[in-house]
Amino acid sequence: MIDRPDIENLVKKVQANKKYEAITPKLVRRLSKSAIARGLSGKSAVKDVRNKLHQIGGAYFKQKIDYSQCLNELKETDKSLNSDQLQQFCARMMGLHASTAERLPILEDFFRTCLEPIAPVKSILDLACGLNPLAISWMPLQTGFTYHACDIYMDMLSLVQSFFDHLGIDGTTEACDLVGEVPTKPAQIAFLLKSIPCLEQVDKDIGIMLLEKIQADHILVSFPVQSLGGRNKGMPDFYQDHFYEMISGKAWGIKKFTFQTELAFLVTK
Ligand SMILES: C[S@@+](CC[C@H](N)C(=O)[O-])C[C@H]1O[C@@H](n2cnc3c(N)ncnc32)[C@H](O)[C@@H]1O
């Protein structure tokens, strides 16, 4: 039996460093509990939890994001999804996160192609979203669409929420720990973009669990085709095999899309 004060104490120590303070405590608490359960304590427990947080979140930031500066820039930006100025702002912001940065060269083609079978889309659940909601301008959406986004970084979600509010989008954001709980909000489509490999570093069965439980008619799942360090290492074949193995036995419709920087599957339940 693990004492609650021990967990809370570890959570506090982990989040005392600015790099981890904006992460939802739900996730830090779960990882802290696991570290203590494995017999870790003191500095080694703090290091263990911080390493994991870096692996699943921190490693994707290409630089420290100055959110107040981003918000100031947003305020000066056009309030129209079709505006070049707004799209330039969005592309610049997406360039700050490795995952959206590597989607930039294929952005238009990616969403047009993957969403074409169900376009125009009326509701999206963007799980482990990163800065991907800033790609809304490039998605084939119905007028009055709704968008719900979640991730572990509360400061990033606050920028995404301000973006929704600035444009009058019917959008909401929520800090979540997808390994601890699956969102129950229904949607026409859920995005699980390049997140399964990341979540599997904490729970190896999370992929199929999410695919089964997410309340959406369609799920757009994708995988990276190279590592954060830029190496290919046979990743497309590896993730394709992994995905088909994960969904084996399921009577789901699957459409595969291959892009220069991403491998995607549209799952229809
Ligand atoms: C590879 S990035 C993908 C981001 C975005 N989906 C995209 O394609 O650009 C993985 C994302 O998962 C988020 N993440 C990691 N662990 C998570 C968890 N337990 N619950 C929710 N999000 C998580 C990270 O913060 C990061 O934004």
C-alpha cells in the first residue's frame, strides 16, 4: 500500500522544476505512484518520473515556447480561417512542436486526403493534440463544426483555447491523461495522430484500448515515419505491422494513406 502523502510529495518535487509545472498533475501523480510502487524514492524517484515526462512530452518541443508572446501575436492576427496572415501565424506556431513541424510540408494534402471520405467534417475529438488544432484552416470542415482537444500541457491548451475563442470556433480544451482515462465525449471523428507510440512508452496495451473505447464513428490514427532524431530505421513497415496486429480480428473499415513524413489509417467502426 502506497501512502498518499508520499505520492503528493513526489508530485510536488517533480513539478518544482519549471519544465514540468504545466503538465497535468493527473499524469504526474500516476507516474509518481508507479515509481514508488517500483521501490524508487528520493532523487531517483524524481529522476524516473521526469525522464518519463521528457520522453512522452518534453522531447517534442524544439524550443521553450513563450506563450504570452504567442498570445500577444494571436491578438494581432486576423479573425478569419482563410486569412494568409492567420495561416502564417498557425504554421509558425506548429513549427515549435516537432510533431506538427514535420507535418507542415504535407499539411494541406494530409487533411484533404485523410478526411475526404467523410468530409465535410462536423465534429472532431483531437486526442493528445499537441499544437495540431492550429491546423484547422487546412481541414475540410462543415460550417459550425465543433472541436474538442486534449493533451497533458495546460499552457499549450490555453493557447489552443485562445485560438478557438479568437476565431469564434465552437471549441473546448481539456487537460487529460489518456493512459489513466479515455474521454467519453462523442464525435464524428477522433484524431490519434502520432500518439500511440508515445503513449505505449507508459502502457503497451493503450493503443487498442483507446481504439475500442473512443466514442467516434471514425478514428484517424497516424504514426511517424522517422524518429525524433531524424532516422528512418524501417519505421513505416514496423508501425504498419504493429497497427494491423493491434486491430486484427476487428470488423472495422481501414483506409491507409502514405505521406512523406507520416503514415495514416482512417478507421471506421
Ligand atoms: C507525438 S506528439 C503528437 C502530437 C499531435 N497529436 C500531432 O500529431 O502533432 C505526442 C503528444 O502526446 C501528448 N501526450 C503524451 N502523453 C500523454 C497522455 N498520457 N495523455 C495525453 N496526451 C499525452 C504529448 O504532450 C504530445 O503532445
